[in-house]
Amino acid sequence: MTGAPPTSPSQVPVGVDPTRPSIARIYDGFLGGKDHYEVDRAVMRKINEAVPEAVDIARGNRGFLNRACRFLATQTKIDQYLDCGSGLPTAENTHQIVQRSNPDSRVVYVDNDPVVLAHGRALLEENENVHMVEADIFTPSTVLGHEVVRRHLDFAQPLVLLHVGTLHHLEGDGGPEVMREYIDALAPGSYVVFSHFYDPQVPELTEVAKRIEDILVHGPMGAGRFRTRDEILAMLPGLEIVKPNATTDPGLVACDEWWPDGPRLTPLSKAARCIAGVVGRKP
Ligand code: SAM
């Protein structure tokens, strides 16, 4: 979908409005994917002009998701995953990571973007343990009560709930209630993998966060809030937070600092410090 904009309806997946930017396509674009339209690229250009290293937010977020999935797949016996706001399946999706350790792990992806749904269904057709559901992730009852979710995931047993890079797209301040409803539905021993745009409340970083937030909140996207540590942790009520690396106490860190794969030779960019990741366990 790079290059010329779609010229006929047959080039556009059903339900896609190529005149409105999509967060899924923009995120995919930052990660190097090809499924974006000019209207998405216009938003990406604005963000890049405001914060040239903004790509580090998407990369940091995706790297965190991958490492957290690998950690849970290899170090717990959990074999069921509910990935809310899964995004465009490109490479290294949740099922590819966790099924490497346990091919029988079940993964249900949930999204509402027509391009994500079309790609997801095509890619997942041949994997009987992976399913794609269309639902509004900010209305937990529709996800938790969805027939496909209920058929493939057993809520009486521990599972992994992923809400990675999603809640900052919810307009308003309903995040804590949304997450409480999900967490209440989980069995003890379940884990939550969570990331969110982060305002570290350090002036030079807050300034970077605000520049991106302005474009997202006041532009055609309409949402994209950077929240503080307390605001983010308020969305994970009752969870025991997993220690995020060898030297930091349990809590919230920049995604890139969550159990990185190796030593860091260069400092994190300011943008990379504005996306935070947490893994929590329900006692
Ligand atoms: N979780 C993936 C990751 O971190 O790599 C993708 C994150 S992407 C930034 C956010 C995703 O949430 C997009 O795919 C978007 O379509 C989806 N999303 C946003 N609002 C949604 C809603 N109300 N219901 C379902 N999905 C939604």
C-alpha cells in the first residue's frame, strides 16, 4: 500500500477508509511494514519532524513485547494468550514466539482494524491454535464474552493477557476501569504484559512526550496520551510486578530496559525513554 493511493475499491480491504489514518498502519509503518496509505504517512512525517527519533518508541515497544513473550513462554507453564490490540501481523508475532517453546500454545488476537483483521486471518488460517477476533478492546465484556475467546481460552486456568501499546489510544481516563475488568477475569497465576506511552516527568523527556502527544491528540487520530508512572501503574491493580531487569526494583521501566538481550553500548534516545513496559502477575 505504499506508492500510489488505492484507486479502486477492490484494492482496499473491506471496511478500510483510506482517507483516515489508522494507528495500526502507522505503527506498522514505523516498524518498516508496507501497509500504509498517504494519509498515514502524513501523520508519520509530522511525528518525525517533531521528534526525529520517534521510531524508537515503536521499536522499543515491539522489542519489549517479544522479550516478555519469550520470558513467559519459557519460564511459566502457561499455554494460552489473549493479545488485545495485536496490530498487523508481520514478523515475530506472539504466536510465533510462544509456539517456539510450546507448539500447542493457544493465542487469540483481538483487533478492530480491518487491515489487521484481513492480514491476520490470512496468515493464521493454517495454524489451528491461533485465532483472530474482531472486537473493541476498550469494552472488555465484548472481548471476554466473545465466543471465539471463550472457546479457545480457559479462564479458570492462568493465561497471559497482552495489552501492549493499546491503552494510550483510549480517549479519556477510563484506562484503570478497563484494565480492572480484564484483570478481574483472570485466574490467579495469570500474567499481564502491558506497555504505554510514558511521561517520565523529567522536563527534557516530558517535552518530547508532549510534542508527539500534541500531534496525536489534536490531529486526526484524536488519541495518544503519554501518562506518568502512577497513572500507568493505576491500570494494573492488584498485580505483583515482575522485576524488570537485574538492577531495578519491581516497577515500570522504559521498554528497552526491560530485560534487554545484551549490554547497551549507546544511550537510549529521549523518545525510547517515553514508552514504558511492565509485566505483572495476578497473585
Ligand atoms: N500490540 C501490538 C504491539 O505492541 O506491537 C500493536 C500495537 S498498535 C500501536 C495498537 C493496536 O491496537 C492497533 O492494531 C489498533 O488497531 C488496535 N486498537 C486500537 N483501538 C482498538 C480498539 N478500540 N479495539 C480493538 N483494537 C484496537
